[in-house]
Amino acid sequence: MATSADYVGANCPYCGAIDSIETDEARGEAACTECATVIAMGLEENIATRWEKEATFADVDRDDWRDAEGSGNEIGRAKAKNVGLTREEAAAAAAGLLRRPTQSSKFFDTAQYGKTKLHPRQSRALETLFRLSRRRDEVILQEAIALAKRFVGYRRERGVRVEHQTEVAAACLMLAAEHHGQPIPLGEMRVLDPSLRDVESRRHEIINEANLSDEVAKLEKKMAPNLIHYYLQLLQLPLVHYEQPCLALFQAIRNCEVQHGPGAVELAALVEAEKVVMAVLLARTAPQLQWANRPPVAAEPSAATVYSIFASNAHIQPQRVLKIMRVGGMVLPSIVEEFNQLIVLPTFATATVRKMGEAVDLTPSPPVLASAAGTKPEVRADEDNENSTATAKVTPHEATAGVKRRRSHSPSPPAPPSPTR
């Protein structure tokens, strides 16, 4: 039977509103917030967040704790994973730009602590945060669970008590999502669960005790490009037109924070994820930024509408998005100047052409044009001399036919004149 988790992130089938379905697990209903239409009734309570009346801390040592609720969780996650792609994601997949998890090297060794039992609160926090984040790849959740088992098992071996179960679950999910190219910023995680406290401290503890310092340092370099890719998919923007300009715009924003201009201090106070938000939204709404093949901005919705849609889909507070864009408006002239210098570099300009399927530059260099223009008249002059010699011995009809065939360079001889009787 369907559960409320099946309608999370769905669109209204009646009015077509995007991400407008809200569920009431107590009533077992799902309704649209735009047209107030009840979409479904009689839904079962989500297994991942169901309250277990008899659950105690002793259940952690039970061997069948995960097996008892594993079947229902697997079914629910399978449905969420098999949700159809959007039109933009299908186009990106056809162009080879949709990033999917690959068989990369393991983040850590999972064999040593594979049988460690997690606290029910931590297991449910992992399930709930993964479902709310709308990351569709099941491997992210499985790796987050394995990382939590490693951290908990390592501490139990040394007799150290594991506290802050929800914060540990959030940190493990963030690390697993970064490993698979779908990072979850801390600001988004706090919107998903406002009760979270010091997640950064738990993150550092997991990295140190699991010996992941080198791996995480490599992942941090890829965080901004992966987050740009994910945000562009949320806004349903063409990746072939926006991804490389957004990367150049993000670099321009980082260059402007070291300058001594208006808004530089406020810009330097933003974290990397907020600068990514600024880059994506400026590329979407700022008409001062121009590059090749950019869709017209005038035909798109207003900036306020774009900010509201993005804040809802990306799980960011609308007030925070407005504050980020106010800072972006203060430094926009400097950003435009830096962007115009970066977008013409081969790092950003030619990469867009290659992603569109063109492997070579279509604009020839001036020396090639000059040499081609210099040799072309000589060939024509030789051909005119040969044709003038040939036309001196033929009839005017044959001469006219020869001139027409000379333009197409046809290898077949001219047709003989019809005999006269």
C-alpha cells in the first residue's frame, strides 16, 4: 500500500504545481497546497519515521532489528529511486551530462565494522534525512550507514560512549553525498532538521577517527562544481548553456572577495555553498552577464520568482537567499568585469563547445584565411588560361557548355552537339 513517502517532492496532477504536495501522516492524506485538492487518502504511515512503542536501547543488540524493518524500507526507497526523470534530466542524460554514481574506489573499509548495530534513533535519522534531501541514489544511504557503523564500532571498541545520534547521522550522510558527487550543504541540512546542533564537530570527529582526511581534502575541491551541477538540475536549466559559465562566475566571485571594493567584506563572509548559490542565481537572472548561446533573460520569470522556487527546491531559507543576492548586487560590477575576463579563457570557453559535441574550434585563424585567399586566384587564373585555349577551337555552343561545367569541376566531358541533317 502507498505511504506518505511516495508523494514527497511530487507535482500536482490537477493544477500542475511543482513540488506542492504535502502529506499528513496522522490523517493519511496527501493534498496540494496550491489548488487545495486532496490527491490521496488512506495512506500508511511511513515506515522510516513510524513510532515504535516497545523500542528500547536494548534493541540495538538485537540481530533482527534491521531485518524486521528492512523489507518495508527497501520497498519505499525503491519507489523513490525509480521516480521518472524530468525533461531536463532526460535531455542531459541523452547529451551525456547527467552525472550518475560510478563504480569508484571505496571511501573506506566496510568489512571490519559491518556487523555493528546502530541506535534506532540514528538509523531513523539517516533514513529520514536521506528521504528529505531527495538524493535518489541508494548508494549514498548505504555508504552513510556503513560510515556510521565504522564510527560507532570504533568508539565501542575503546569504551567511548556515542552521543548526539542525529548529528552523527547528518555528518555521515553529508560525507557520503560528497563522495558520490551530490553534496548536501550544512545550511540545507539544518533546514531539513532544525533541531540539529553542532554537526561540524561531529564531522571532524568522524573524519579523524575514520582516517578520511586525505579523501575529504580531495572531495572539497570538487564540491563547488558538483553543487553547481545539482543546482542547475533543480532549476531545470540547460547544462550545455549554463554549467561552464557558472563555473567561471564562481571563480569570478572568489576573485572579487579579495578586492577592496563595496561589498567585499560581506562577500568574504559567505561560505563556499552560498557563493555557489550566488553564481547560479546571477547566471539565471542578471542581464549584465553575457556569453555565447545564453538564452534570453527577458523571456524568463522575474528574479523574485526564481529566488522563491530555488529556495523551496534547494531547501534553503528564503531570507538567506535574499541576503546572498543582496550581497551579489553590491559586487555585481566587479563580478561582471572578472567574468568577462574568465569566460574567454580556454578553460571555460572551449569546454562548453566540447560538451556540445564540437571537438575543434570552428573559428579559423587569420593566417589560414590569408593563405587560402592568396592561392585561390592563382588556381582560377590557370583554369582561365586552359579554358581560353580550349574554347578557341570549339563552337560557341561548346564554349558556353564548357564554362558552366568548369565551375562545378565535373570530371565528365561535355556532351557532343546534336548532329544536324
